[in-house]
Amino acid sequence: MKVYESAFFRLYMSSENRDSLESEDSDSVSNLLPKVNNLVNGEKNAYVVGRLISRGKFGGVYEVLRRKDGKKFALKLELLIYKNNCIHVEYKLLKLSLKNDLKRIPKLVDRGNIAGHFKFVVMDLLDQNLSELRHQFVELRFSTSTALRLALETLECIEEVHQNNFVHRDIKPSNFVIKKQNNKVFVYIIDFGLCKSYNREKFIQEYSNDPEKVDRKTTHFNGTIRYASLAAHNFQDQSPKDDIESWLYMIIEMMNGSLPWGTSFHNDKQQVLECKMKYRQQEYIGELLKNCPKTEFFRIFDYLSKLNFLSQIDYSYIRGLLNLAIKNNNINIEEPYDWEEGSESWKASYQ
């Protein structure tokens, strides 16, 4: 078995190569990544590289086996030259989850670097993400029952991030992953590379002397255009209310199968922003909420519209509206999710 000490030394000796790597095509970056059966050494244990779970521009996520006992984990790595240092933020959240025994954030298992070129973290291995699950269905949407229950689960995930003084800034279906344990489905939140610390009390004190800073501009866009909040589109600092706005777009998409701005504008930020603003108006919001519990979701939108950067989220209020929608739609919270054997959707697919 080959220890992955990297054959990239000559490539990285040149500062010119380091500076130009960001412009390399996807295939070039792929050639730098570890291969199946390579052995990587963390601070605590060694791991055998398995299948590639997902690829990013500057790294990837792998399934790995811990060499000493064969237990499976996920390993996320990032090129050291990536200036944003996302893996460090990832490490902080995973370590926090381990220290405080958080329920919705995977726990840190190990970390390390590979030949001085990659840094990585090892964490709990989970199952499919909500985007993958939604795309199993022809109409690309979940039933009202499944969507509302996932709304509660994902809201709890986001609340846990906020309770630990972070804003996620990239809420989307692929960043929520399920794991079935003891016949119960648990939902976890992942991918903390864009997370930013948010200490509300500190900001209140800072902004009390300069209220205009509340809506200050940032240097660049953070997030995924389809789910980004209005503040993100306007290059403003994000706070917990922006995560909740992104979450609401995500849940609406789960129930409708799409969003009005989903694929129409080819990721043109300005056009997507204008479309989002249009569909929040009274005359269009009914169309946006076509398959959603309109009364409850309209009240969530109305609540969000009154929040600002310093607002403290009333999660209980949002949960109450979701539970009211569950009650009004006669949903049994114990029934299987759409992708599980025995659900109505599962039965229909075999008729």
C-alpha cells in the first residue's frame, strides 16, 4: 500500500505555479488529489482512501477506512494554497461539536496534512444529502409531510450553528445530510467553509456608536446564488436571519420542485435578486408558495422581513408555524420519509 507522500513537490516549488493554480482547469486539480488505496496519516491514525464522495474546486471529500479497525469515516481535504483557508473554519466547527457533544454537527475525528500540500479533517461519515434525495423523484419535490418534517429538522441544525456564535452563509439542500440510526432518520448540517463568527452582543456594542455599520457592504458575494438572501445579493454582512431566509427558499423548493429563479437566469446575481424581490410582493407570493402551506409560510416571510443584522431569531415562533402546518395538514410525524420503504411515495414507485 502506497503512503500518499505526494509526487507534487516540483509543481509547488515554483511560486509561479502556486499563483497560477487557481486558474488551472478541473482535470489539473483532479490529478493532484489522492487516489483509491493511498494511505494518509493523520495526527492520531492512518486512513486508507476509498471512493470520492464529492469534488470541489480546491479539494474533495472522500470515504476512508481507519487502518487500525476498518471503520469508515469522511475525509475532507483542501489545497494549502487556497487563500480562504476554509478547512480551518471546518476544523473549528467539528472540534466544537466534539467538545460540546453537539447533535446536528458531525464530530471531529482527526486532522493532518499531506506532504505539506494538502490539509484535511476526518469526521463522521453520513449518508445522502437532501439534494440527492429530492432528485430521486420525477417531480423533484417531496410530499408535504416529508418537506415539513425536514423543515423542522434542518431548522434545528441551523439553530445549533447559531447557538455556537456562527453564521453558516451557505444554506442549501446539499449541505444537509441524513443518517439513519436505530430506525430513526437524523439530519446533520455540513460544509462550514463559508462560516463566519457572529457574536450578537459584541456587534450590538460595536454598532451602538455607529448604526450605519449595520448595513455595511462586504467585499464579495458569499453563498449559493439560488438560495442566497437579499442581503447577500447586496454584498452586506450576513447574520442568522440570512441563514433562515436561505433555509426558507430551500424548503419552498423541496415542496414545489423548483424556484422561479432557479435556472432561468444562468446565475446572474442581479436578475436573481430582482426575481426574489418580485416574488416576495403580495401579488406574486401566492405563486411562489403554490404547493406550500400558504398561511403559515406567508407569516414566516412576514416575520423575516422585519429582521435586521442584529435581530435575535425566534426559532420557537418559526417551529410553532411549522407544527401548525403539520397539524392543519393532518400529518403523522412518525410516518416514513418519501425515500423510505413503506412511504406513500415509495409504494407509488412500485405500482
